[in-house]
Amino acid sequence: QVHLVESGGGLVQAGGSLRLSCAASGRTFSSYNMGWFRQAPGKEREFVAACSRSGRYTYYGDSVKVRFTISRDNAKNTVALQMNSLKPEDTAVYYCAADLAYIGPVSRLVSDYDTWGQGTQVTVSS
């Protein structure tokens, strides 16, 4: 099906920025709605951002709406998450996910995504 690999995580000071990237295998990347989720210890996996197959329509979790931007480059089979004004509460493992359905709406639900990357750690210090 599809294999996802995240990169770009690391340690950053509060107020700083990071750009995460997710590289997808296969030739049908443009058929997938794509999402970013995160999970901190002791917490549920949380919706961060998602975009439609074309990248035209984007959606964000309330806690990141102003600060994060999702984008995709279908020619390169990548989806990115630009994270600005980072806060300590953004510290989590960030996961890229693909909804393999060829049609359907963009979802905010973990259960609607079929394939996940291994995750990349983002740590924001005070």
C-alpha cells in the first residue's frame, strides 16, 4: 500500500519553529487525504492538521490553528507541517497518516486513517 516516513523533529526553544516532513511511497499519493497527529505521554492521540488530496482544503486542531500550517507537494509525494510559535505543550511524538480511501471527506479522527508513519519526536523547551 503506502509507506510513510517522518523527519524534521527535534529540540527547539519555546517560540521557535520546526518544519516536519512526511515522505510517502507509491504512485497514488495524490489520491489520499493526509493528516498529522501527535501524542504526548499519558494522552490520547490528538488531531493536529489535515489536508485534502489536492492540498486546497486544510483543517487544524483548535490548539494549533493559528500557529501551524499543513501543505503537500504531490509531485514529490510529501506532506509538510510548518510549526511556528511553538509552546512546551506542543511536545509530543508527531505522526503522519494517510487515509487510503480514494474518495471521501477530510477527517479529524484517528480511526479514519489507515497507514501511519513511525513518528518523530518534537520537544519544546521553556
